[in-house]
Amino acid sequence: MEYNFREIEQKWQDQWKQQDAYKVSNPEPGKTAKPKYYVLDMFPYPSGAGLHVGHPLGYIASDIFSRYKRTKGFNVLHPMGYDAFGLPAEQYALEHGVHPAVSTAKNIENFRRQLDKIGFCFDWNRQVNTSEESYYKWTQWIFLQLFKSFYNRKSSKAESIDVLVAAFEKEGNLNHVCPADNGLKFTAEQWKGMDEKDQQDILMNYRLSFCGYGEVNWCEALGTVLANDEVVNGVSERGGFPVVKKKLRQWYLRITEYA
């Protein structure tokens, strides 16, 4: 008897889809009957026509673990999405002469088809695409919250920048050492005597997201800054374009305040 794996796989894949077998509902407020467990894979870049062997290499392991935790009574959240913003997707679109939105949508459609064929237990109701406004509006929101906040070493938490301004007006920065310049000291009178630009420059040295200058890997051909692991022997990993060290104004996150 011939084992028709394509027919058998398709039968069960259709049934899982019809029954929404891997949907995870939000738990009711308060204590839940099942303990929660979250399994998150690295989202693939939809910058190629399809998956490569490295994708299932990691996804299969997390899929096995997700299924194991379900058998142990956990309410497992195991979503999937696509990291569609940035250099890989843009470069793919340029190489193929199409708009990034078009190539990304086409590639995502094929990625999804291939992921379904493998039979992963992703909750597709929670699929995200980082280039969709419904997703990136929240990354923008988070950035603004960081910009409007500073890390208060006294309370060991992030607080509104307005709290810092109030402290400056009362006592200068006596109780708030500047994380960007430990030698910076000023009184309340000196703070009040500054113009708005000088005050904003000082606040920038406290904000959790802030502007500054730093040496970066600049690729003129790609029109962007590259991470160190995207540069190989002085050229970009993608495209092989020349990369030079350049000092540019950048946005930073003051993550060392939490270290």
C-alpha cells in the first residue's frame, strides 16, 4: 500500500485550519485555570522568495517545545509574524525592480504557504507584519514614551521628564546625576536662567531615547547605516558595496541605565 503523504498532510492541515486548532484565546481577568507560557520565534525577513533551511531549523525546535508545554497543561501562546521593515526587504525590492510593499506582500504569501505545509502550531490569528501601521504605530508610541521619560535612580524606575524639570526648578540637578555627563552640575537659579535651547540640550542628556553623534558604518550605495555583522571586509554583506566609518547624528536608547 502506497503512503500518500501529500494527501494525508493536506487532510489534516485543512482540518486544523477549519477548526482553528491552534487559536489561543485571551484569558479571563484574574487567575486562569491554566498557567500561561509564551514561545516566540525570531520573525523571518520576507526578503526572499521563500524559506531557507535555517528557518525550520529553529521553528521545529520551538514547535516541539510548544506542543510539549500544551500536553503539560499550559496555555501556550505561540505566534508568528514577519520582520518586513528595513534593509533586507528594501534591497530585495530594488534588485527585482518592484515597490517594497508589493514584493513583501508576495513573499509573505509564499512564506505562509510554506509554513502551513510544515504544519507548525502557530496561532495565525495573532500574525503581525512590522510594515503595517497597526503594528508600527505601537513601536512609535513606545519610542515617544521613552523620549518623554528619564530613568530616576532614586526610585529605580522610568518617570516622566516633567518630574525631572520640576526637580531642576526646585534644586537644580543636585539629586539627579546626569548619565551622559557625571560632571554636569547646576543650581535651580542657573536652570531658570537658561534659554529653552540650553534646557532642552540638558534634558536630552537624561531622556531614555535621545539624539547624539557617533561613529557608524555608512554605506552610501544603500543609503543607510549598517551593523558590524552586516559589513564583511569593508563592504556590505548585501550587495558588496563600499562601507566607510562616518560620524553621524543618531537616535540612541539609554539602556545602560537599566543595567
